Amino acid sequence: MLTAGMEAPDFTLPDSEGKMHTLSSYRGKNVVIYFYPKDMTPGCTQESCDFRDAFDLFAEKNTVIIGISVDSETSHSKFAEKYSLPFILLSDKEKKIVDSYGVWIEKRMYGKKYMGTERTTFLIDEKGIIKEVFNKVKVNDMLKKYFH
């Protein structure tokens, strides 16, 4: 389990256009990585739109926003276009990064067990160290803490 004070595991993943992004290439900036279950679902859409609406506030704090799910690049492209998301969405189809960050977990719905992504946000500092982990994050709660 990753906690504050630990180095964030580095990774390289493709964005919605197939361009590769490596976490360590963002050193010198703060990074918000939010892991979410699925494009176009109500909770994930709300979370993404909340990050979109706060995009300028994060930019003022030298902070990059990166969303990660196991959806395809094509799905991310449609999602970003439909909701005018100005930040990076990365595709972890092989589930290596969700696993290394400890957010690929067993879930239950209607009595059935399945594996899925737990909604979790990591705030990483300019040196690549995890500053805070927000489980089942509500973006507005995170904003209050981060900007006050």
C-alpha cells in the first residue's frame, strides 16, 4: 500500500492519442494522479468534470492533472472530447499501474465479486514523493485542503 512520504512508482502509459507519458518526466511540477473506474459513467464523469473545472487553480500551483483508467485510448479520446477535459488521460489496459499503485481491487456489486479500479487520487510533489493519498476522493474536499 502506497502512503504519504513514499516515492511514487514511475510508469509510462499512452494518452488518448497514443503519445507516451512518463511520470518522472514531470519532475519539477506537482502531479495529481487520479485513478478512476470507467469513462462515461456518472461518478467518473462528475469527478473528471470537477477536475476540469478546477484545472486553472491547479495550474496556478504548478500542478499537472493526470487521469488513469483501464479504458482504451479510443474511449479516453471520446470521453475527453465529450466533456472538454483539458488534462491528460492515460490508458492502463494491461492493469500494471493500477496494480502497482494498489488500486486494482476486488469489488462487489449485487452480490457478485469482480476486479476493478478503486477511485483514488495521489498528490505527488515536485520531487516525485507522494504527499497525500485521497481515497474515494471528492474533488471539492481535495480542493479545500489543497488550496487552503
